[in-house]
Amino acid sequence: MATKRDLCSEEDATWREFVDAWARVPDALSEEAGYHPGWSVKDMVAHIGSWQAYAVQMFERIRVGTYVSERLDVDAMNAEFVEAWRDQPVWAVKAECFASRTRFVQEFGLLPELTPEAEEWFLESGTVHYREHLPRLREWAAELADRATATENS
């Protein structure tokens, strides 16, 4: 098992890659579907932030001794998370994602010990999750940035 310091260092580096990729998407195009079927970059950012907010709850339960592993309907949760943010402006989704990530790292740091469950929640809602989305995010961000540049030049 890795140390909390190692996990946080890796999460931070991957978070920076994730934010750099998403920063390439012009705000005016961040709600355009195409990142994933029916999803925009804004939807994906809402998805990441929502999972981190959920993980905060799991860390709190682990810390106070009330955590119980349960089977989750991930697809239903993904749909619920994205739908909850659908009508919100891009700036609000971004702010919430940053806030969720901050609480995610803070609550992880408060854990008195690194349990296998805490490590799994931290990786799956952080580093692993960013890496899962980075290839398509980079690809879609490049397409949207190229489109924005072509529009500016025409």
C-alpha cells in the first residue's frame, strides 16, 4: 500500500494535467455535446466534481467508523450527477469541481490511517478517474480549440 503522501503527490500531478487539458476548452464551447455521447466538457467536469464530493462523504464515514461498503449503481449515479448540473452555468460547475477537489484532498488528509477502502476511494475518485478521462478530454479540447481558432480567423 502506498503512503498518503505518495498518493497525494500523484493525485496533484494528475489533477494539474486534467485542469490543463480542460483549460484548453473555450468557455463558449464547453457546453457543446461531443466529449462523450450526450456529454459536454462541462458535464464531464460536473461528473468529476460530483464523484469527489461523494468520496468526501465516504472519507468522513471511514474516519468516524460508520463506513459500510455498498454496491453502487455507477451508471445511475453518473446520470444523476450530470443532470443535477445540466442547467448551471459553466463558471458554477468549474467552481464546484475545484471546491469538491479541495474538500476531497482535505478529508483524505484527516484520515488517521490509510485503509484499503480509503485508498480505493482516493484513487478511483482522483488519479484513476482523471486518467480515465484525460485522453478523450485532450482530444476533444484540441478539436474545440481548433474550431475556435478557425472561427476567429474567418
